[in-house]
Amino acid sequence: MDTHSTIYVAGGRTLIGSALHRVLDQRRFEGVLDAAAEPQLTDSAALDGFFERYRPEYVFFAAGRSGGIQANTRYPAELMHDNLLSATNVLHAAHVHGVKKLLYLASSCSYPRAAVQPMQPSSLMTGPLEPTNEAYAMAKLAGLTLCQAYRQQYGDFFIRAIPADAFGAGDDFSLDDSHVVAALVLKMHQARIDHTPSVEVWGTGTPRREFIFVDDLADACLFAMENYAGMDPINLGGGADRSIAELASEIKRVVGYTGELHFDTSKPDGMPMKRLESSPLLEMGWRPQTSLSDGLAATYKEFRARQPIGVAHV
């Protein structure tokens, strides 16, 4: 892949897709297709026409609707349907139109709920999934398997990756659909403005998660595209894990909220732990560059910049 290659980021307006566009622009890749030109990925005919017109040589698949526990509980059919169609259509178009290489991004939710920690690809499909995100995870597993099927049957150069939990600029900060970092940033920001004495955090606070700043994840995707050729999925992580309670305390510090944290144990925890075994990536020489505290600070700065004047800067 050189700076003149035609590159398509499927899901170019998602959290990860937007970060991929930023990193590719920073590295001066000149042939990146504009995210505004992207058709609906659930429309196979429109997507085929897009590939026919632009002839992408390299594809990053960062598409498909996603959300936190609440969104997965409310919209399991929509999440699964959108992710299944998006993966099926993009992978098939990439096959038909002779893409040189494709990187498919799954999710750490794809691992079994009780997977041995840190999680490694050999654990995939060896046990039950976490019930709160089972439908979404099944769709991501289907995408992983479909990539392998195209590679096995046709020799398509499709590689697969599983990222740690991403956060950062461009995140969804709505309470209904957001992941845990964005949800807590929004809650604590509003509580600080309203002088609310406490903020509710879902669950016990004990589950542990490995988080990755989304620009670091985009950099890892580019590194994998340029350096990884293996048949097995590769984990994209390498940072330390934190409990939800530790994460909430760090966000509280970054936001400047001085109230109390109330852990609502009537709400689900999700998987007890998600940490990736990323030694194959790290042994190739990649390292994350952004600490959790610095990433949270950058995320909150971007969040504040989005708010109406007179609200964000109270």
C-alpha cells in the first residue's frame, strides 16, 4: 500500500472509520475515498456500483451499527441485521472487484463470556457469548467466518482483527446508544453543570475492560494492513485493563465533577472481563501511544467543543 493507492474505509463516518480517515490523512495517503461518497452498505446494488466506479485497492471494514449494553438490549435485531448485511455486501463486493487486501474489524464482544484471560483467537466460538450483546457478537463472528471463507475458497487477501474497546473523538455521546466511556462523560459533564450530587453508573463497577484511544486503534489498523498476513485473527490492543469503577473515577477527575458515584447493581455488568492477548501485534513492533488519562482528556475536550456556547463551558 503506497500513498497513491485507492483506499476505501467502509463505515467512514463511524468512530473508528473517522479515526482511520484522520490517520490516513496525517500519513499523506492521497487516494482515500471521501466518506461522503459512501453508499448505504445494506444496499448491495448501490455498493456494487460504488466499487465498480472507484475500484478501491485496499479496504478497511469499520462498519456496522454498535452500542453499549442498553442499545444491545433494546435493538438486538437491528444491530445484528445491519452488521450482517454490511459485512456480507462489502466482503462480496471486495471479492467481485478484486480488492488487493481487506482488513475486517470485529469486536472483543465476539469472544465467549467466560473466555480465558487475556483473550486470544483460539478461544473464539468455544463457549456461550455474553447474553447482553449476543446478537451483535454473532454478526461479528459471521463476518470473521465469511472473511475466512473467501480466503479459503478464492484466495482473497482478507485479514481479520479484533480491537480493544475504542473511545475518542467522534464517539456517540447519547445516553441511549453510547458505550461506557461516552455515556459517563456525558453524565458527569451534565451533573457538573447542574450541580447534581451523584451520578449513576450501571452495574457493580467490578468488570474490567481494556480500552484503546481510537486514533491509536486506527494506527494499529494501518500497521496490520501493511504488516500482517496471517490466517488467524489478530488482536489490536496492548494497553492496561481498568475496572469500570476505576474508569468512572478517572472520568470524574477529567471532567471536574465533585459529586458521588452511585453504582446501580440492578443494572447488568456485561462480560466480567475483556482483555486482549495482543503479543503478535506487539512483537511486530506496534505500541499504543496514548495513555488512558490523555485519551480521556482529548475525548472530553472534543465533547465540549461540540456543545452549544453557554452550555459546554459553564
